[in-house]
Amino acid sequence: MKNDRTRCLVASALFLALALVLPFLTGQIPEIGNMLCPMHIPVLLAGFFCGWPWGLAVGFIAPLLRSLLFGMPVMFPGAAAMALELACYGAVSGFLYALLPKKKASIYISLIAAMILGRLVWGAARFVFAFFSAQTFGLAAFWAGAFTSAVPGILLQLILVPLLVMAVHKSRFAAKA
């Protein structure tokens, strides 16, 4: 059991580091970052590979730490809302994947549920945070921020995450055989 905890700690640290570094691939251009959602992929993978508590922790810490270290995303309301969204991503993907049978469909069910619930949490957080800032946040802003502008990132997640999960599980099985 201690080996599992150590493995998850090391893997989670790697996923956290990836979540901090991957946004640099977007060139610090917020519009491209909002479209590709580079921090989401390592958080989802943390949930799949390490379980919901680790995924939740990586997801919550990543945007806050990135905001503190690099100033992007802006701490409030951006990083604060994103921390709740990504915590939901990591928790839901890890929880559902552990709960469901280890089949290809389970990866997609867990992933899509995490993406939908995470976006809803982000929208709820942004709506609540709007009361504490000078910004307004309505249904149009939610739809644009959660879905319309994020279509490339959503597609990237739907393609890349299942491929990585299946590849790692295949290599684990091949290594045991």
C-alpha cells in the first residue's frame, strides 16, 4: 500500500508540473490557452491514474500555483474558479473510473462526465464570484467560456486522454505478461 501512495505522490507531482508547464506551449496568449485548455489534460490524467483524491488535489493546486508563480491565470476570479473546475475534473474522472468496469467505454463516460460537471462548477463559481467583483457573468458568458471558445480543447481532451489511458493500461498489462 505504501508503494501505491508513493507512486501516486510522484505521478501527481509530475502531473502538477505538466499542468504548470503545458500552458507555455500556448505562448502565454490567453485566447489560445482558453481554446486548448492545456492545464486540463494533466489533471484528468491524475484522476485516471492516481484516483479521485489525487486528481482533486492536482486540479485544485495547479491554477492557484500557476497564478502565484507566473501571474496567469489571474488569481481572481480566473484561477479561483479554475481551481474548483479542475478539482472537479480530477475528482470525477478518478471516482467514476474507479467505480466503473475497466472497459474502453468507462474511460469516455468518466471523461465526459468530468468535463461536463467541471464546466458547470466553473460556471457556478464564476457566477458567485461576479458578486464580489466588478464583472458580470451570465448565461451567454458561461456558454462562450465553457463551450464555444473551448471546442478545440474539448476535442483534444476527448482524443488525447483516452489514448493515453489506454496506452498506459496496455503497457502495464504487457509488462505483467
